Amino acid sequence: MPCRALRILLIPLAFVLLVSGCGLSPASTQDTLIIYTSRPQVIARGVVEQFEQANPQYRGKVQMLTIGAQEVVERVRAEAGQPRADVWWGGTSQQFEQGVADGLLAQAPAEAAQRVPAEYHGANDLWLGEMRMAQVLFYNSEMLSPEQAPKDWDDLVSPRFRDQILIRDVAASGTMRSIFSALVAQKAAAGGSPEAGFAWLRALDANTKEYVPNPSDLYLRVQRREASVSAWNLQDVLVQRSKGAPFVPVVPASGAPMLLDGVGKLKGAPHAAAADAFINFLLQESTQRQLAEKSFQIPTVPLREQPAWLASTGLKEMAVDWPEVNRHEREWITRWSEQIKGRG
């Protein structure tokens, strides 16, 4: 058989194997929904269960693949010629705008778009911000007292925290990519050049004990006292604390970068009506109120009453030039990966 013909036969088989290996099965019925998400599994599963209860035609027919936010971008990009999923749920504004630039997204349902304030809409309503995520420091209270704990970002590069910091692996994480890029942008704004930001990242790398592959490993290893300090989003830190982890979040004195975490319908989604139904359900006020109260989300959809926990955090937002971050994130993270990571 000619090589070209053999490749044509193998491509569909490889696609089926790839899907099966990731826990998804080929889906053809109209009432199926396939979601790629970077949201914590316990939160995502809860929303999906409620969606199925409210929409019985989808009961047992929602398939979900949970991977890192940057991995979602890369997977959706690779599948653009033959879209597999319907909904992309979870990722920063930078990542969704990559999706816009690559032509990967379709316009969000109008009903959902009307509920989200205009400042949280992506270009041409091709994605919508679901929540704002405060990026904070946190520490293990069994290892440090409040007086010993870091109070601001610059404390992380103090010699006293050498080998006391664990960081979620940056390249695969939309959260960490945005935190690092926001800090480079902040240093650049103060000093006129991103070089000050890269010097800061080198100092942080010198103090970092290890870059861990996923959030679950990060929580487990800090809880095991392998290191005392990390940086992550406030929501997940509070969720872990509610489960008994000895974690204390610290809003940095100079402010917390506030990321916009979004949701979008994929262009060419095989089940577009199901995608619209899910996005409408996710962004209705009752769903977002429950996520705010039980899962510590800061929703973009206006709530009639803010959750009590939010008022007690003393949240201070860092001023970040997000358009500048959007322009340079790939370049800055590539430089960090190739020239800084593991060289401290």
C-alpha cells in the first residue's frame, strides 16, 4: 500500500485511540456534550451534575476532559480541522485571546452574554469571563507563623526562603504563566524594562525547591511540609483550607494580579446547541451564586448579595497592564523556560 494511503487510514484510528486514552469516547448523538476544562474536578463535576439535573436530555451524556489550561489551548488548536469538543471552560484572557487569534472560537450565546458585564467580554463575544481570580501567596501554618510568612512578592526572593518554595510548573499552567508575566510587567513598568522582571524571576528560581506538574501535587507537597510557601489562586487555596489543609492565603501588600477566567464555545462544535445550553446554565445568577458561596469564586455575573468570605479577605488588586501582558506572554514565558528555569 502506498505510504500516503496508509497515513490516511491511520489518522482516524490514531484520533480514536487518542480520545479513548484520555477518557473520552466517540460521541455522535445530538444530546451529547464534550467539555475541555482546566477547572478543579470537584467543582466542574458539581456543575455538570446540576446541569444534567436541570436538563435531563443530557443526563449521562456529558463527557469532560480535565487538563491544564495551556494544554487545552494546544489541544483545541491541534483539533481545529476536526473539532472534537464543544466547550472550552477555564483559562485566562490571554489564552482565550490566543484562541480568538487562531480562529478557534464561536460567538457565545446571546442570553449568557447579556448577563456578563461588557468589560468581561472577549473580542466579538467569542468568549466570556466567568470569574475573576486573585493570585496570592500562601503558606503552611504548621511550618510558619504569621510573622514568619511572606507579606509581599519580593519576600519570595529573600534568602530566608531558599528551598522553601514550591511552584506549579509554569509553561503548562495558564495561572502561573499569567502570574509570572504580570510580575515581569510590573517590574518593567517600575524600571522601564522587562529585564528587572527577569532578574526577579532568576532570584525566585534560586529559591524554588521544585516546579511541580499539577495543582494536586502542589497542595499535597506543601501539606507534607516539603516546602512552606507557594503562590496560587485564592479560590483554590480557600477550597483546600475548607477541606482541612493548613493553608493560609496572603494577599500581597503590593496587590494581587486579578486574572479573568473564561468560558467559550468552540468553532465547529459538533454539539453547538448543547454548548449554548451549558454556557447559559453556567452563567446564570443562581449557578454563580452557589459557586461563589461554596467554591469561593469571584463571579463576573452580578450577584444580589456578595458572599461573606469575600469581604473578609482584604483583597487588593495589583495594577497590571494586561494588554502589554497579552502581547508578550509567549515571548516572556519562552525566555523563562529556556534561560531561567532550573538555573538558579
